[in-house]
Amino acid sequence: MSSNVNEQMLTLGTQRSVIRELFEYGKKRAAVIGEENVFDFSIGNPSVPSPDSVNAAVAKLLSTMDPILLHGYTSAQGDAEARKRIADSLNRRFHKNYSKDTLYLTAGAAAALCCCLNGLCNPSDEVIIFAPYFPEYIVFTKGAQAKPVIIPADTQNFQIDFDALKSALNPMVKAVILNSPNNPSGAVYSESTVKRLAELLDAKSKEYGHPIYLISDEPYREIVFSDTIVPFLPDHYRNTLICYSWSKSLSLPGERLGYVLVPDTVEDCDLVYAAIAGAGRSLGYVNAPSLFQRVCAACADETSELRVYETNKNLLLKELRRMGYHVVEPGGTFYMFPRALMEDDVAFAERAKAHDLLIVPGSGFGCPGHVRISYCVPTERIEKSLSAFEALAKECLA
Ligand code: PLP
């Protein structure tokens, strides 16, 4: 029987994500036992404020710029001056010479990814996704009528299982999504991993007679710990498209600003850029939020005070390991992805709830047997949660 609505969209719109379920549960529980007694590690909302320069830029724009211009439509791809300032910032930091015309501004990394996937893929093209992955990749890829192909996780260190990747590659593969620093594992793909990936994709692109694009999703680029280096992918692979966002680095997830960068090294870069612009048009994503185009451009060299995430990581890592949890040390982000202490990660996360610990089962990230802890919370909350983690460990390891 045909439905009045699109069945796939109805499912997406009515199925609440596990993360949202937990978040809602946390709010209900907080009303009963007090917010400070719920250890909600479910959601990836930055816990530090934006730098003062963000508010200063907003105030300055509001007081000095013609409001008709400021709040008016910009070009579909974003205001030219804003794109120029963002390109200049990239050029300073990565020693490039990108022009404003390599940038397509979007409402966050989510829209940037959708523009890339819709711009590149024809129906039945395949998109490679490495587990553990940001669950929306599946939704975005299917939304672009392409087929997601999952490469199982290398749980030893959350780099890439190259044997699995090699056996998945075939001429239908149009793109590979790489997310580094990674949500949910916190892993940063090393230079040697990136080089090996680039060599393989180069060889396969030649063999198949068409480029395999590398879509680099990097909203956590600046959230890295100690001396970890995040390789700049266009330095290693010419057909890289970058999806970026200020949601995490400037703590602005609600303001929805990001971009697609199509470096001029990309094969047929003008064509690719035009297809991305076309996807933006077809999805109704033209003209990213106007005020924040200018704010992010003005603050493109800056970040929030991100050090607290490393403090939290160090504290949690040391304590969890002491309690008997197995954790691969994150190189960045504000997530860690320990092994569940029960075979079934969903049952383990459920058991954690009895201690008012809200952690997300790894199954939703394509990596069962693990759980994600989002430690973008005040450090004191982590200190307070340790006895709950310990009680849970004692119960499961007994
Ligand atoms: N990609 C990853 C890996 C993320 O974790 C997120 C958000 O949490 C996004 C993309 C979407 O970010 P945005 O808020 O910029 O749309």
C-alpha cells in the first residue's frame, strides 16, 4: 500500500537515536535526583564557551554593518569577503594558496558532507565508511542514493584495517569518508596510515579509470592532545575534499557554520565545486547563516579554550585503566571508546544507567563491544562520576 509520506523519511523522523534517548532519560532522571547527580556522558555538546572574540565580532557586526546587508542573502556559496578571510586563514596555517573560490560555506559539517555526497554520487555508487563512525554518515550516504560500505574497526588502535579496505574497494566506489580526530574513538589517523591510504586510493583510482574522492570530515581538527599531529590530507592525496565546522572548535554548534573546501589540486576541481554547489541548491542549503559567516571568518584563526578536554581525557583515562577498563588513548576530540565490560555493549550501557552513568553503546557506531564516553563536561563532574564507574567495573569484573 502506498503511503502518504516517504517511508524512509518517516522512519528517520520517528526513530529517536540512542544518544537522544539517553539524553532525554538524563533530563528526566535529573528532575528526580538533581542534575549534579546524573553523569551524562551521552552527547557531544562543547562544554567550554566560545572565546570573547566571538561575542566581540557579533557586537561589532551588529553595531557597524548595514543590517540590510548583514541579515540579507549572501551569494549561494557564501559571502565573498568571508570566504576570502577563511581562505587566508587556511593559507596561513597550512602554507597554501587557496582562493575564496575553493570554499563553499554550509550550515555545519553535516550540510558540508551532504553537499559532497550528493554532488559526487550517482545512484548505486558506493561510499566507504570506517567503523567506528559518526552514525549520520549512513543517513547522509543513503540520502545521496549511494550505498554505504562499512569497513570493520581495527580495535587494536582504531587506525585502518587495510586488508578489509582492499577487499571492499571496487570500481563502484566513488568516495571514502575519513574522520580524524575521530568520533567516537578519539583516534587521530597517523601520517603512516594516511600515506598508506593515499597510495592505495591512487593506485585504485588509476586501475578503475576514475578518481576515488577522499572526504575528510574534520570538525575536531583543533581538539588534539599533547604532541599529536593531524596530517593535512590534501598534502597526501590530491583528490581530498574537506568538510569543516566551527561547531566544536569555537563551541558554536547551534549557529550552524562550516564549509566544503575543494582544493585546486582536485581533478576537475571546477566541475566538482559546481556539483557541490548544485547539491547545495537541490537540498535547499544555499546561503549558510549570514551573520555567522562573518563571525567565523573574523575568528577563523582562533579556538575556544580547549585544554580542559585534555585534562578530562587524562583524568578519565588514568582512572578507568586503574579500575580495569581497556581504553585506547585518544589523540583528540572529547570522546573515548573503552571496551564494554560485558559482551553485549547495549546491556552494559543499560547496566551503567543503574549507576546514573549515561554512556552510549558502540553498536550504533558500527563497533559493538565498546561504549562511547563524551567527556565534554565540567572536570568536577568527571571526578564525581568515578565512584560510579568503579562500582560498575566491580560488578562486571567480579
Ligand atoms: N561529523 C562528526 C564526526 C561529528 O561528530 C559531527 C557532530 O557531532 C558532525 C560531523 C556534524 O557537525 P556539525 O554540527 O558541524 O553539523
